[in-house]
Amino acid sequence: MPIDFIRFPELVQKKILDLLECYDLYNFSETSKWSRSLSIRPAKRHKGQMEVKFSKKKYLELTYSSSSHPHEDLKISLELKDSKFEDLEKYLSVRHSTLFANVTISLFYSCSAPFDSAFLTLNPLLKLAQLGYSMEKCSMCGVKNNEAIVRTLTAFRKEKDVQMSFRPTKDFKNFDFVTPFSGSLENEQLQIDYTKWVSVWHIFNVFNKCRFVYLGGHFPLSDVFEILKNWKAESSIRSLELKFQAWSNEEFAAKMVEMNAAPVQEAPERRKGYTSSSWMLNYLRVVQLPFPLDNP
């Protein structure tokens, strides 16, 4: 015989609400002001991430994982219909409603399909970000597309942690990687694995408001020294990591002394007959340059 929820003792009510999956808890909270007030406390127990995958089969797999709740991962598959995934926004907005203040979105987006159609799946996520829902981490990988690189970075310009593994095309030098960036990115951490398209201009004008920047490709030694010579004090970067293939460690050290620059942490490797040094500049504002730090 069914028993009205209100008839249970208070401790039993709390235990039941603590065990509800977040979607069920949300539905309960919408039934009345009383249920909403009861839902606030158990909702604080939910902390998790939403993983979104896009495949050649043209369906989205949403996996909600909770790090603080006894329920197993909740998996939902949404089929692509009429160039959109029905109910995607409903599932995401419910699970990241204002009721779940401790829930953030971590987006792991793997796309092997043409980027124009795949990017449609991101629109509801972008809308949630615009409404103030936190994007804790965005990890993007897949297609070889220059536009994908620009649109992804500009779309997630303020997210806390962005990792991007889109490769540029072979003719990337014919693509405009400057004009689309109308301002600086503001990520706490920015990782770009394929960096053939990245120039010193991007470091000074696009990445300058990020705090920790990792660039996976190799840079010409001339770019390395240009960065050191022209670093600006107003940059927010605290750690910049990149690689170069060039001189021996001794020659590089001599050039640093010539520039009156502070020592740089090195990790030499021997690869295919040449020396490759992976180096990191920590707290770039304290590097001693031959010009004032705020020089243009």
C-alpha cells in the first residue's frame, strides 16, 4: 500500500532524498515550495560531471558521473534527428540547474564527424555556460579543421580548464588565425597539443590572460628569444611551457647570458641525432630581460 512521503518520519525523509539520483531529486523539488526547500540539502551532496561523446553513428552518449553519490553512472543515448539532438538541453539543464550548486560540467568531446554538423551538439552547452553554469573542464579532440580550432577556443574563452587536440590542416598557413580572436582568452589552464598555427602574436595577445599555458608543439628558437625579449608585465601567465629543436644546451645557455636572462629549467633529450630541450618559464615577471618588462 503506497504511503505519502509526508507521512514518513523526518529522518526517513532525509534518507530517501539523500539516495535519489539528481534527476529524480529535481523532479521532486518541482512539485511544491515545500519539496523545493527539502531538496536543497540533499542536492548539495551531488558533485559530478557530464561527459558528452559524438560518434560516427550519429548519436550522443551522455554519462553523468557522481563523485559523492552511491548511484552508478547514469548513461543516456540521444539520436540525431533533424540536425539536432532532442532532449539534450533538457538533460543538461536539469542536471545543472541552480538546485545543484556543487555540480559542474566537464566536457569530454570526441568528434570524428564533419565539424559543422558536430558543433551543433555544443550549442546547448554554450547556452548553459552563458547562463552562468560552471564549465570545470573542456577537453576537445577529433577533426582536422582550422575553423574548429578558432571556434572552440573562442567559445570556451572563459572556462577554467581547456584542452584542445584539433590538428590544423596541411594548408593552415592560408587560414586567418588572427582576425577571429577579438580579445584574450581567460582560461585558468590552457593546453594546445598541435601548435603549428600558434605564433608569438598569439602568446602576447590571445593567451596573455591565461595563467598556465602548455603548448605541445616545437617552436623555432627565434620565437623563444622573441618571447623572452618582449614579455610584458601585464601578462597574467604564471607558467608557459613549450618545446624547441635547436642549439646545444651550452649554446642556449650562452644566449641566455647574453640577454641577461634568468636561468631556465631544462630537460634535455636525445632524439634522432639532435638535442631537444623541453623547458618551462615559471613566473615570467621575474625573468631579467635587457629591457623594462613593460616595454612594447
